[in-house]
Amino acid sequence: MTIKYSSLDWKLILAAVLLTLIGIVLIMSAQHNASTEYQQNYYQRQMIWFAIAFFIFAVIVHVPPKLFDLLAYVIYGVSIILLILVLFVGTAKMGAYGWFSFGPINFAPSDLAKIAVLFALSRFLAYTKLPVTSKRRMALTSLLVAVPVMLILKQPDLGTSLVFLVILFVLWFWSGLSPFYLLLIISPILSLVTASHWLSWSIYFVLLLIFLFSVRPGLLFGIVTVITNLAFGSVMPFLWNRLAEYQKLRILTFLDPGRDPRGAGYQIIQSKIAIGSGGIFGKGLLHGSQTRLDFLPEPHTDFIFSVLGEEFGLLGALILLFLFGVIFYRAVRIAVHCRSKFSSLLVMGAAGIIMFQFLINIGMTLGFMPVTGLPLPFVSYGGTSLVLFWSLIGFMVAAEARWQEY
Amino acid sequence: MAQFKLSIDKREKLSYIFLVFLFIILLIGLFRLQIIEHTDLAKQSENNRIRVESIIPRRGIVTDRNGQIIIDNRPSYTVSVVPVEIVKGKTIENLSELIALDTAQIRKRIRRNMVSRYQPTPVKRDIPFEIVAILEEQYKKFPGVVYQMERVRQYNRQLGAETFTGYVGEVSENELKKISDEDVHLGSIIGKKGIEKKYDHILRGREGTKYIEITASGQLVGEYADKSKIPAEPGGNLTLSIDNDLQIACTQVFDTFCCGAIVAMDPRNGEILAMTSYPGYDANIFSSVIPESLWNEIRDDSTHPLLNRPLKGKYPPGSTVKFVGIGAGLEEGVISENSKFKPCLGGYQFGNRFFRCWKASGHGSLNAAHTLEQSCDVYMYQLGLKLGIDKLSEYYRGCGFGIKTGVDLPQEASGLNPDTKYYDKRYGKRKWTLGLVLNNSIGQGELLVTPLQLAQFFCGLANDGVVYRPHIVKKIQYFDKKEIIIKPKISFTFPFSQNTLRILQEGLKLVVEGKHGTAKRLKNEFYSIGGKTGTAENPHGDNHSWFAGVAPLDNPEIVVVAIIENAGHGSEVAAPLVGQIIKSYMTKKMEIKTVSDSLGIDSTGETE
């Protein structure tokens, strides 16, 4: 089965290539003054990873999506087994166990699990005859997500777990569920967050009731929503105590970055200083003092956007946002365009993963999202993450190249 | 439930709306940081990567007239904390353990001494090198703790010179209010007493500033290249008029006595050659943080080691000031060179009180010069009565008593020179008798002088009535080699005619050389000495022993005034001590002259 190169979505590929190249330059700059040669050569390793990722991307483009459709549940099963394995033989990194170490190469099975869950959900939602709002449909899809999430939370990694919820929500939405419905489904979480203070929770609850009254989702659904909201609001303190110290700290620091400027909030403050000090045109490559003098924690992974903001300013940031915009726009276009339901869902889910990590990561560096440890797609240093995102681009390009196929 | 199923068009549109919404949020975030808060954050990024550190200049060195060291510096380490880099529960706690200073005290010191949150704040000075080594090795354990090399003052203890050197210490908040120099800030070391205080602005130099790049973990990167450092200006060096050998000679004589003061001056220019206050203290202990127990011990010592006796000690001058009364009598025409009063029979009856002469057997009839030679009190009583209290006071004032000498040292006392106004105020109008005049005329009673004033007076006497302002700094040498040589300044002239001065100088000579001189034991074949003994009655205990010596008489170069507290007669205690000091001075001078002569060098240094 051959594909015509003219039928490939070159705009999408170019955007992803540029993002990856920007990433390599920023990694080089971030670790330019690092104390070890190993760190200084991060960018070289990222270049090798780019070659690997691009090769995998090229392979995926040539593989008919039908094959993934068929193998979806098998891949899902394998990734679950890996997630279980990593709990026993994995190594720790940044307080989270979730890595297989093969010499210098670290492999996070949670990245593979993202694709596996995406396959499984797309497959299920593409062929199910159950109506959009059916409880069985929701329960089964939730279960598909819950298993890996449970395993990842055990590592524990809050940020990655959230990615799976995003995949679920995006696919629910793309398979036809109204966003109002989604809002009601996540309402218990909002209840949980607002329950930190009685006043905020009361306001939230009144708004919820008004919303329910105007949307009228049905009596049973309404009652269940209200009860779960009440329950989540009241069990909050209990759940809070069950969170790991670092998670509590992250949430607290997110709510008030100034509370511990030398601890967790320090990262956010330093990142804001880096980006803000960059101004419109930035300080220039290798001239970011925040980056160079390691005031920025993890400048080559989590805070790569801060390096960009500092050294290339608003202009550089806008270019980066534009390239991501191209990817999202193309993804939606492809998802609408292609005839295969599985491919459409796959592309949308892939875009959802990229979008969520993009939002969380940049939001974190700008100071309005918690520090979750989610890398910036294509840009941050990290081999498996680069392979994952290029695979996702691969699915999109493949779907577009075979848009007529069902 | 139909509204929950969406068409593909609607879903597409909703996706775009969501994406636009998302990008707007991110753009707002970027705009806020990079445009609105840019100036602020750019400044913060500057502060973060550079630590501003003061470069403390080398404090000026103080030497004696021959270039011998009086005050020097020695290297030491100071532990400081950069407030902004303090890690809760780590920095102060670990530091407290290391330097054995409790956390509350460290916090207090940081609060008190902090200049800027980004600048190291000194916590403890003069720490041992072992502690520096620990800080160096385990810097991760002490985030925000830095140590700096600082120089600590070192005073030559052998000299017993603290009475004029003073000492340095951390500036207090009160002192800070009075100092307008922007260089002095909390935690700065400034001069607290003596020369250190008076010449602080010269000795201190100018602080420099350097910018140091540091990582977030506090590791030094190096000096920050973009911002040029402002170099420190080392303090100026001072050359004093002090002669260390003479100073040591003055200090050594106290080995057998409790307390007292000695001032040696050159009458030709007012230079202070030696000055000692006994007992002294070790000025070195103030250089680092002085323990409270030690401070209390010094402060509460009954011998008052902190009292600067030459400048602040107020003593009745006793017979040493009899020159003033006789000079006044001659000037006022009350007496003439050879006129005599009623003979001294060991005392003088005034009203219902008998005023004794120190010699119970009496002096008989004496002229002015011999009155000085034998220090007859009865002559002085009669002279005093004729002059009256205010005339006497006027002449005391004319000879510099009751007025500050204006020496270039801080905290000088003016002494006390009572007159009618003073007595009226003290006792009430007409509530005091003329008996007080009798006391005043022999240097007793309310009349109080400082040893420096008395030395100044004898300088005037030796220098034909011309008094040079006492001074201790001869030369200031700034770091750029610019020099200022302090020129002698005439302070005032005695209200005595040449004839009067001749008579007084005759008396001065007779005290040592006369047959009945009270200090005739000082007479020697090598050089002529003049002087005056004094025994000051002390209501609190034994008499203070005074002696003022002048040598060599034909061309006086040195005046030595000594007071030994509670030691008895001037002729018995102070006179031999002064003799000893003058001897050491003259011996050294003659040795130099001998050597110079044998080498064919003119000892005065003035060829042609």
C-alpha cells in the first residue's frame, strides 16, 4: 500500500519539525553552562531522538490506520502489563516511579499507555451502538481509562493521570456528547476545589443549581449530579489528607506561589521572572541569565518555555504559539475531513493530548497552572515524549493521507 | 435529551472556539509578564543573579613618628548571611550550631544589620579558620551563608596606647543617625574612641562594591562581568607625633602603681610625644564581638580602665599651678621679683581657720622664685588674698585652665576654673568665704585640671609663654600618596610679660637645681631639668602625686606631666618617675646624636 507524498499534510509536518528544532536550540541554550558534559550534550541526544522519532513517524504514516484499529485492544493490554511492571522494576525520577532504565535511555511506559488508551477508546467509541448519553457507554469507556490511571497514580504522577482524563473527555465530546454534559460530569471536581472555603463552595453550588435548572439534563441525572457534588464538597478534607506531601505542596503552591518562594513556588516565581525579563525581543540566545545561572529548575524539560520566553521574548513565544495553533487547526480539519470514524477519533484524541500538555506546561511557566511535571510537546527534552508526539503527528498525517478510506 | 447529541459542524465550531479561548488565555499571560510586568521582573532577574557585596577597604595604619606600628590590621573572617537566600529551618539553625550563637541572636543581628535583602549581612566577626573550612566544604548545608575576609584592627598592646588610639566597633543605631556618610551603614565598623574616632573618615577609606554572580543554590560563579565593580579606596595612614620608645617608658613606670596618667609633649610645637592612662584595657578585644561578661568586667572595674585620664581625668593640680598665681601677682603689681610677704611659720591664720603650709616647720621669708622652688603655701595664701578670686581665675583662664585644649582627640574635658559667679551659683550669694581663694591659690579646692591641660601649661612656660595646640597626628598619607603634614598651630599666649616669664622660669629651674628644691633629686650632670612638684589633696583618699618636668632647660624639647593617684607627695613619687622618663628620652637623643656625630651627620637634619 503506497501513499502519495503530495497527499501528506506538509503544513502539519513542518510545524512539528520547527517546534522540535526550536526545542533542540533551547535545550542547548538551557544546558550550555551545565556542570557536566553529559548535561551540556543533552541537545545532541535530543537530535538523535528526533531522528528516531521521525523514523517512527515515517513508519506510522505508511501503516494503514486500519491496522491500529485491529490491534487496539492488544496494544492496550501490553501497555497495562508494562505499567504494572514499572511499579516493581522502575526507577525514580523527580519523586515519581515510572521509568524503565536501559543504560542511558529512560523509557516511561505511561507515554505508551497514552497511545494505547487512545487506541482502545477510539476503537470502542467508533463501533459502539450505545447512545451518546448511555450510562453503559460512559461506564465502559471510563473503565478503559481508569485502569491505567490507577496504575499511574500509584507511581505517583498526577499530571500524566490527568492526560488520560483529557483523552476520555475529548473523545466523548468528539463522539457527540455535549460539552454541557461534560461540565456536569466534572462538576464534582469543581465542588472539591471550591470546598476549600465555605463561601466559594456556596457560590459554586448556587451556580450549579441554576445551570441544572436551565439545561434540564433529566431528573435522575440532575439528582445524581447534586448528590455527588455534595459528597465531594464534604469529603474534601478527608481526601486532602490522603494526598502525598509533594502533591499537597504543588496544589498549595499553585494556589499561592508566594507562600514558599524558595521551595515549590520558587520554580514558578523564577519562571515568571525569566519570561517577564525577556520582554518583547528577549535577551538573545545564550544570554538568558535566569536560564544560564540555573535559577530555573529543569530548564531543559519542564521549564523549556521559560527559556524561550527569556531568550526570545514575546516574539519567540508568539512563533511557538502559532506553530501549535497550526497543529491544532490541522488536526481538527483532518478529524472533520476523514471518513473513518476510528481515524477521526484517533486524530482528535491525539490533538487533545498535545493540547492538554501544551496548555498545562505553558500555563505552569506563566504561573497560572500547577507544577505538574508535564513536558512541552516537541520542545522539551525527552526521548519517549518526543517519540510519542511524533507518533501522534504520524496518526494525523496517516489519517489525512487515507481520508477516503472507511 | 436531544441537545446532548451534536452534529459534526457544531463540534468543529466548538473546537475552534475552545482553541481560540485557550490561546487568548495564554496570550494574556504572556502579555502580562512580558509587557506589563517586564520592567519589574527584569529588575528581579538582575537581583537574582547578582549579589551585591561591599568591598571593605583596608583601614589606615597608624604609626609613631619614627614609622613604628601603633595600629595595624590582621586578616580575619566574618560570617554573613544573605537574607533573601535564607532557607527556613536550615540556614539559621545550622549556622547557630556551627558558630555557637543562638538562633534568636542571629535573627536579631540580621534584622539589625541588614542593608538589603540581597546583600550579605554580617553575623559574627573574627571566626576561626576551622569554621570557614566547614562553610567551604558543606556550603549546601548553609544556604545563604557566606564568609568574607575582613581585616581586624590590631593594637600594639605593649604601648598601653589605648587612651589615644581608642578602638573600633560596629556602628550603633544612635551613631548612625549622627553620621551622614553614606558609606557607613548598619554592620559597618567605625572608630569608637580616640584617633580611631577622630580620624575615622580618613582611616576608614571608601567602601567599594562588587557584583557577584551566583546560582540559585548559592554557588559562586564569579565576578559579574556586565557591571563594573567599584573599587574600594583604602584608608589613609596616620603618622602620630608619638614616640613608641617614650610611650613604652611611660607605660612601664606604672608597674608599681595602681592608677594615673602621663602626658609628654614637645613645647616647641605642641606635639604629644607620649600619653598613657593607667590602668588601660586591651583595645583588641573590641575588634571582634566582645562578650558581655568581659565588657561588664571592664566597665565595673573600680580602677576605671575605660577612663581616659589624660583628657577626661579631672584632678586638683596642687602646687603645680603656683606659677599662675605668682605670674598674676607680678603682672598685677601685687608683688615684685624680690618683694616678700609675712614669713611662713608653717601656716597662715585666716579668720578662725588656720591654713597650713605643707612644711610644718615653715619656710621663712621667700621671694617669688624661691616660693616656687620650695612650694611655700603661706606666700601663696597671702598673694591669693591680695589678688582676689576673680583676678586669680582670670589668670588661670589665661593659662588655659577651664578651657579645652583643642587636641585632635575626642571627648576632652574642660576641667573647672571657679570664679565668683561659680561660687555664687554653687553656694548661693555671700554664702561662701574668701577661704576658698586660699585653696585656689595653691591649686586645691574646686580648681580641677586635666593632665593634658597641665602639660600644655608647662609647654607654654617652657616656650616663653607661647602655647601650641596639643596635637597627636603629624601626617596624613592618603592611599593615592597625597600627604598632609599637620602644621603646629599657636593656640594662645600667656598673659605674662617677658620679665614675669623669666622669673617663673627661674622658679622652674630652682625646683630641681635650687638648694632647697622640692625635686632636687632629679639634678644631674648631663642635662638641666626644670619642673614643679604637686601634692593634690584628695578628699576621697590619699593625696595624688604630681610632677611636671621640663628638659633640657636651656632649650626645652620635652615636657612630661605625671599624676599618680593616691601615691602621696609629688616630690617622692611622681618626680622620680618623670625623671626616669626624661632620662630615657634624653639618653636616646644623645645616643642618636653620638651616632650621627661619628658619622658626620648634622643631627638636626638642617644642613645649610
